[in-house]
Amino acid sequence: MRILVTGGAGFIGSNFTRMALKLNPGWKVTVLDKLTYAGRRENLVEVEKDPRFRFFHGDICDSDAVSLAMKDCDAVVNFAAETHVDRSIHDSSSFVRTDIEGVRVLLEAFREGGRRMFLQISTDEVYGSVEHGRSGEADRLDPRSPYAASKAGGELLAMSYFSTYGVPVVVTRASNNYGPFQYPEKLVPLFVTNAMDGEPLPLYGDGLNSRDWLFVDDHCRALLRVLEDSAPGKVYNIGAGQEHSNREVTDLILEIAGASRELVRYIEDRPGHDRRYALDVSLLEEELGWTAEIPFRQGLERTVAWYRDNRGWWETIKSGEFREYYRSMYAGRLEGSVGER
Ligand code: NAD
Ligand code: DAU
């Protein structure tokens, strides 16, 4: 099987590419990636010399680039997206373009080929904030940020190609991933690297928003199961059932990294900040026999160790585009911040 992995130079896509090639000697993987600020060729260095791997630098909104990369591919796994909620609040245009229009361009190229599966990687954020219980696949979608709304648009469009044209689409909705190679704008890598540098850890609001934390390897294993055995038209939640408030995550990071609690700062909240996400993953467990394997503490220890051993990777990022991004997002809010509550 040859798989097209779009967005394969990003966090989850690069972890998935490495795992897919390692566990499946008969597979070939093509990566198509625009190399935005979040995509990095060095994330793929481990597979660069593998003859089963090839890389195309291109945009999923560009139909010529997509046709070229998709040639000979049996399946597509679409990770390519703008992914950071805070950036989508600042400017949603690239989110609508990549996360919806990009999906359309991919689907149009895909439906010409008689291929096996179009796997659209979506997110638990499409359900919106869930005060009680857990979101099931049949629940109403209620996306509340421009990022979540764009992802909902992308997956609904993909499913419409299944209903209308019989394109073999499958959608997965994963919870918050963490692990090696995550761009340090997201909570876990930002706080791990700030803790290592003795910089403030900026918690939004009261720090009690909670997420269901999924180690990236567990996510990638679930996607491999879906690719192998899922029927077209299905939607699967993917989560580890490991709910933690942002304060709990912060405490654990500080403990594992051996940093001081005095680094914690409470800052002005994210607008429209979803309070809680929680997924019911029984469908994936029962139909495909998958369960999450990595407990949160163990995953976080592996993550902290990776950032400690790969300082050069994140220092390069943090001294580039990121520096101005961080200043504009955090400098003002940190001025009015308070410490440990
Ligand atoms: P990321 O931001 O680390 O990587 C995104 C990748 O997509 C980058 O390599 C980037 O260069 C590429 N890309 C962006 N626009 C593109 C375009 N127009 N054409 C081609 N490539 C483009 O993201 P991630 O955290 O690895 O997320 C991957 C996917 O998983 C996304 O679809 C995201 O919505 C979804 N997801 C992420 C999480 C999470 O916690 N990180 C959870 C659930 C779902
Ligand atoms: O739930 C899945 C989603 O998880 C993915 O679809 C998104 O691509 C991914 O970015 C992530 O979205 P979140 O908004 O949940 O992730 P983020 O790391 O930005 O924030 C996690 C929580 O931490 C959230 O409650 C906001 C809070 N936070 C975040 C940052 C960056 C802070 O308190 N301070 C921060 O500096």
C-alpha cells in the first residue's frame, strides 16, 4: 500500500509517518507538506533515507501539487491543517482556506482514482465544550472557535463526498495530543520548554479548563487500526480517558522537569475558551480492539525527556518566527498576571 500523508512534516503527521514505515515493511509513504511555520523537514530526518519514503513540498489547496503527490496512492491520511486555536482567534483566513478548501481539493483528486480510503483527521473540538458526560460520535457538533468550526467544515465536506459520490471517507476525532516534535505554541511543549528555561508558565483564566490527554503514539496506533479495518462512512472518537485540568498538567510538568512553582502565572483568558472536552471511545475499542496504552505520567515523562534531549530543535524554533508570536500573544497579558493561587 502507498499512503499519502498530508501535513506529514508536522507534529502528529511526522510521528505517524515514522510509525507507519516502521510497523509495515510493505508500505510506502508519500508526504505532501506546505512547510508552514509548524512544518519542519527535520521532523522527518529519521525516514529521509528510506527508499519507501518520498517528500513533496506543496499546498493541499493547489490541485496540481495534490494530483502529483496522490499519483499511485491507495489511501490518503489528511493531517494538513492550521491547528492552533489562539492563532485562529487572531486571524481565521488560513484556517478556512486549508482546513476546508484544502480538504475539497484533496477529495476532488481522490475521487478520480478508485482508491481505498480517505482518512480525514478531525478533532474533539468539533463537539464544543462538554460540561458533563462524554461526547459520542452521533452527538451534535457545536464548534466554538474559528479553528474548530473550520475543522468541522472539513470533516462535514469529506462525509458529504461519501454520501454523494460514494468516496470511501472515514473521519477520526482525537483529543489533545502531546509528545515529541510538538511545536512549542501548544500547552505541553510551551510549558515544558519554558520550565527548562526558567520562563513563566502562562495559565489562561483560572487554570481549571480540562482536556483529555492522548500520547501521540497511542493516537497513531489508533489511526493504523482505522486504516487497516474501518468501513467507509464511519466516524471514530480517539481519546485516552485521561482528563486533567490545566493546573494539574502544569503541576506535573513542574514536578517532572524539576522546576519551581513560582514560574506559574495566571493571565487573561482565551476568548470563548472551551471549558472541557471528553470523549466516549467505546466504538473504537469495541469495533477495532484499540485501547490507549500510555498513562499520562509516563507519556509526560517521555515528552519532558525528549525536549531535554532535543534542545537544539526547540531553541531554533523559539528564536525564529515564534519569538514575535510569543511577544504579541503573551507580553501584555504577563504584565498584568498573578502568581500561584
Ligand atoms: P501541526 O500544526 O503540528 O502540523 C500541521 C502540518 O500541516 C504542518 O506540517 C504544516 O506545514 C502542514 N500544513 C499546513 N497547511 C498546509 C497546507 N495548506 N498544505 C500542506 N500542508 C500544510 O499539527 P498537528 O498537531 O500535528 O495536527 C495534525 C492534524 O491533527 C490536524 O488536522 C489537527 O487538526 C488534528 N488534530 C490535532 C490534535 C492535537 O492535539 N495536536 C488533536 C486532534 C486533531
Ligand atoms: O482537543 C484537540 C485539540 O487540542 C486540537 O484539535 C488542536 O489542534 C490542539 O491545538 C489542541 O487545542 P487546545 O486549544 O486544547 O490546545 P492548547 O495546547 O492550545 O491548549 C490546551 C489548554 O491549555 C487549553 O485549555 C488552553 C490552555 N493554555 C494553552 C496555552 C497555549 C493555557 O492555559 N496557556 C497557554 O499558554
